Amino acid sequence: MSTNRFFTLVSRPTGELADSDLGRHEQPIAAPKDGQIQVRTTCISIDPTNRIWMSDVPQYMPPIAIGEVVRALGVGVVEQSANPGFAVGDRVLGLLGWATHPTLDPATSLVGPLPRELPLSDAKVLSLLGLTAGPTAYFGLLEVGQPRAGETLVVDAAAGAVGSLVGQIGKIKGCRVVGIAGGPEKCAYVTKTLGFDACIDYKHEDVGRGLDLCCPKGIDVCFENVGGPIFDEILLRMNLNGRVSICGLIAGYNDAGKRIPGPYNFGMVLMRRLRVQGFIVSDYFPRFPEASAELLQWAQAGKLQTLEDVRQGFDALPETLRQLLRGDKHGKLVLEP
């Protein structure tokens, strides 16, 4: 009989996640109780928020409790069901965690069935429709950033799962889009494949000078994924009444729990009358069908491209998360256990 392999959190990481912060377990697969389903996980999303959830700091969801399975988004197939809303063989998307064969309550794990006719691989589902990719880009840009045709949009982490989609949606809406990414390969992908108007290589270029060259009329909308010095350079170049959509601050995630200084150029929020808004995509959960329908339509029309960086092996989960936070990936990072 197959076993359920899973990782639990045994201590709060200090700095980069260590293997000793996790416990690896194997147990017999648990039969579902009334209302539950048992799932075989086929693909796990690797996201910056996985690291935030491990820290006991104020955040949008309760941190992972010591002893709990590591929280993560995933795609899987229902193997046993005691829930009338799910049939054996259904493909599902939700918080399956770092587990190969979890047994869970769909309601508390935000698990829902995927349409049987959906023509996407599991990795593509996570990169286009997963909570931490397509819907995040869709609502964070369109609802929070509110871009208008002819405006200049700047997106950092532009080659990543969210940033790559934000820039493409910005182009669909008629914006001039400038990305910031790490390395010539990623920058070439952002401009030549995704269609951004320009991309600044923060590893080899002066970001401030690059923004001056690429945004001669200033910046109207910033979709912020990184924080730190890059965000400071962007703030200095925001136009009057500009909008900043704060999706993530990945530069400080390994330092969660420490006193991290905010933007040194925060005064620009006042001087340029900026509207700065953080958002969490789960706030828009009732509207996910709207986002999914439009994202799929754009993808099928060739207006949205996604790239998946697929890793293999359940035991590689901790190192894969470390690599994500170092920037050692290209595209949406997922793992097939």
C-alpha cells in the first residue's frame, strides 16, 4: 500500500530555511472521514509565501503551527472521497501542502475541482490559474493598479510567475511596460518572448539609470514584488497621482521577524500623491471564475505566455524553496513529487 510522505515544520527558520527546521514523515494513507477527500498530489507550487507562512509574524493567514504540515498550493487527483462534491478521478486545485497523499477537508483547504475538459497540464494550471500566479496578477494589476492605455507600468521580478503575467496584461491594456529582472537571459525572455517594451538587468545595470532611460516620462503604475533598494529607485520616479500595487516584498522574506527598514524614499508617497495599496489575492476569491475565464481566453488567443520551471522529487522540496528565494529559477517554479 502507498504511504503518505509529508514535511512538517519543527522550528521557525532563522534566515534561510534549514533542513533541520523540517520533519520528514511517512505514514499509511488515511481514509477520508465524512466530508473529506484523499488526494494524490501531482504538482506542488513553490512560492515566496511558503517561507512567510513559516515565520511567526503578523501576516494575512495564521503562520504554520509547529508540527503542522507545510502549507502549499498544489494540484492533485482525488483517490478516495467522502464528500458529495468530489468524485474519484477529479482533478483538484488547492492547499494540498507538502504531502504526497493528503487527506483533508476541501472547505478549510480551499480545494476545488478543476473542469474535466481543462486543456492544461498540472504545471500550467499552477502558472496560469493558481492562486499565486494568474489571479494575483489579474486582480493586483487591474483592480489595484488600475492601468490606463498609454501609461507606463514598471514590474520588478518581471520574469517570475506573477510579474511575467502582470506585464503581459499591461500590454493587453495598452501600457508601455518596463520590467526589472536578474540576468541577460531573463531580460531577453521578458522582452523577446513576453513582449515587454524594455527590461533592466538589476544584476548588471544601475537600476536608477535604467529607469531614467526606459521611463523618460516617469512611472504611472508600479507592480511591486521585491521591495528593498529596487523599490526605492522606483518611488523616486513615480508620476503625480501614480499607483503602487504591493504584491510582495521578497527581498526581506528570509529576514522575516527582524526589524527591516521600510522604503528610504517613502516621502515620495506624499510628494507625488501616490496611492500605495497592498493586496492579498484571496480577498478576491469570489471573483476567481471571472479571472480564470479571462486569463484562459487571453492564453488561448496567444496573448499570454507562461513558462514553467519543473523540478522533480519530493525530497527536493526544501532546497527548491531555497533556490526560489535566491532567484535560481526561470518561470513559475513547481515540483512534481
